[in-house]
Amino acid sequence: MQSPHSAALACSNDTRLSRRSTLAAACATALGVATPPAVSAAGSPAPPVGLASLASADPEFDGQFLRALDTIWSGGADVGECFATIRRIEAGDRESWHAEWWRTAERVEGFAEACEVTGHPVSAREAYLRAVTYFRTSGIFLYKPPLDPRFVEANARQRDAFRRFAALAEWPIETVAIPYAGTTIPGYFLAPDASATPRPVLILSNGYDGTAEELYLAGAVAALRRGYACLCFDGPGQGQALIEQGLVFRPDWEAVITPVVDWLRVRPEVDLKRIALMGRSWGGYLAPRAATGEHRLAALIADAAQYAPARSRLALLPPAYRDQADTGDPAILNPAIEELMRQNPNFAFAINRGMLTHGVTTPLAYVQAMAPYTIEGLAERITCPTLICEGENDVRGGNAKPLYDALAAPKSYLLFTNEEGAGEHDEAGAASLFAQRVFDWLDETLAEID
């Protein structure tokens, strides 16, 4: 999520760096580029803030661990299972990461199967849902072209565990296929009950390495508890749509959300005046970009909001080559980026993931593919009330406020702070506080519609 050159070298040499500075170097959860690591007056890295260094000396491991813990509030993990797993993992050893989360996932899924067979559906569904997080987490560092069979299996197993959970869930969860560009994209329609009563609907748009199943934990549970229906889906570049259908990211996310809205509008459970869209992580770019062209939305929420990620792509290149992103010799620029990848595995993770999700095979092609990803000159086309969110410690630093400033529609801004324990990317570790503030805003916003 931030400057991957000089910062990348620093982070490879000093594991004491805060999660903010090291993930900044590694371009962690989305494109990953904005500001360099914080430095003290003496020239040394600033001390960690927020929830950094929670359980692992490896900053990317620590961030993904916190991501798993964040699902506890919605039933997607348990504290002891997570800590027992990460303590078995050697810092920086991605093979160990996959093996140990997989081991936990299979064990917990075994609990679920046994409970289901012996007639304990509540215990079964709770264990299936935890297995979803653990299977997904096991594959997180396998994003790389060509597809690793273990990555494919991790995605399939987390999806299958979710569907077994859904069959036992306390509210209706329907597996759906939404028409899109001559094919379909997979998702889930969820409602608080089985009636056809029209109600507000929240569309959840994911990020770089999330899945439709994770969206249940990262927004749908909070919405269902408040009486909303939800649509969670894997768009191009995400989850099943990427891995099994070969669909890759596109900058004009309105071309994705418009058919989603079309699909929703024929369902009797949907209040046509109250369809809202929330994007989290990389969805903090995708959702507002979609709202620039899709004007049937009643409200928009962008968490980890991003305005012009295209500008930040140049930080993926060594400084000497940043004026050559679109004109330089691939025979020179690709080895230069690959050298940074060798020096820093977290930077390599971000580049490899970007190549896979954007459907390219070289680092330079990924840098070039990011050029059209911007909301500059488009933000004024957003017409619905918009809530812009960011965490104080989020490594994208400074990308949310420019988007807020560019909006002409009614708008609100929420900063989640380290003092609240909510300053990390996507407010990880503060799921209840995020739900409280965001859904209170959404409740009030939709209530004003005639």
C-alpha cells in the first residue's frame, strides 16, 4: 500500500519497523503506494503504533493475522485457534503459513462435520464458518501467476465450507449467479428472514484478495442484524470469478455494479429506493468508481477510500525509472522490479498478486495496467450521499481525503483512530465500532428518502 523502493529495502533490513511502514514498503492489501515509512527526528523508523506487531515479527503475517482475528466478532474465527496457529508458523516462512492454517482449517471443518452428523446444527454451522476463514487465510500468500493448485484448492474449500454453513444458517442465504458480460459472476443473496418483504439492500464490493464468503463476515452479518438484505459477490479479479472463470480486474467498476443493480431490481425483497453500495479495502476504489456511472444507488460507503491509485503506481519502480513507466524498455525495467522483489518478500507478494488479479505476466505490465485506475475528474459524477472512511494507521495514507474533497454529493468523513484500536487497514480489530458508526450513518441516510 505504499512506497515500495527505498522503504522496501529498509523493511528487509529492520523487522522492528511498524506495520504501517513495512506494509507501506510492501504495497500490502491493495495497489499499495502512497507515503514512505514514518521516520523519527533522529532518522530511525518511528515506533510502532496502532495494533502493529500483534503476534508475528513479520509485518505482512501480522497484518493477515489481525485480518483473521477481525472476523471473531461475526463468528469467523476464535482467539485460541488463531494464536495456536500463528505460534506454529516460522516468521517469513510462507510454506509454513499455508501448512499450519490449512491444518487448523481441516481440524475445525472436522468438528463441523462431526457435529452435523450427530445432530448439533448450531455447533456445526459455527465450526464451518470458522473453517471458511482458516482455509482462505491458508492461501493468502499463494497469489501468483500461474495459478498454484494449492491456491485453487484453498479457495474451493473456503467456498464449500461457507455453503455448508449457509445450509444451516440462522437466516436465508441463497447462492446466486448474476449475468455479466456474456457470463455470470457468483455471489450470495442474504436476507434477515424468508419473507418477500421489500427492505433496504446493501451490495458489498470486495478488495484485492477477498472473497464473497469473507464479505459475509466483513459486512453482511452487521447488515443482517440491522434488518438489511445483502448481496455479496466475487467480481472480476476476485475469488471464484478470478480463479475458476479467469475474469480479471477492470478500472470501470460501474460496468460490474450496473448489472448487479439490474439483477437486484427484479427481486421482490428489494426496496428499489434503498439500494446501497459499500466497498472495503481495494473496494474503497471500486465502489466509488462504480458510483460515478451507476446512479440508482441510494448511498455509498467507501472504506479505505482511494482517489487516484494510478498516481501511486510509479512508486513500484526504482526512482531512476519512474519517468519510464509507460515508455521504458521492459528488458531493463522488469529486472529492476524483480530485484526489489527478491530483496523484499512482502513487496514480491504485492506485485505477484497484482499480476494475477490483473491478468498480466510481468511486473512492468502490472504497473502499466494500473494507469486507468483513478476517480480524478469523475468524483463529481457521484450523486448519492457518500460516507468516506479511513483508518489513522492505514498505509494508503492521504488517499481518502482527496476523494472526499472532490465529491459534490452530500458527504461525510469518518477517521478511525489508533486510540480507539481502530486505526488499521479496514479498521481491523474494531469490527463492532466500524459497524456501529457506518450502519448508524446508513440507517439515518436511508431514513431520509421519501
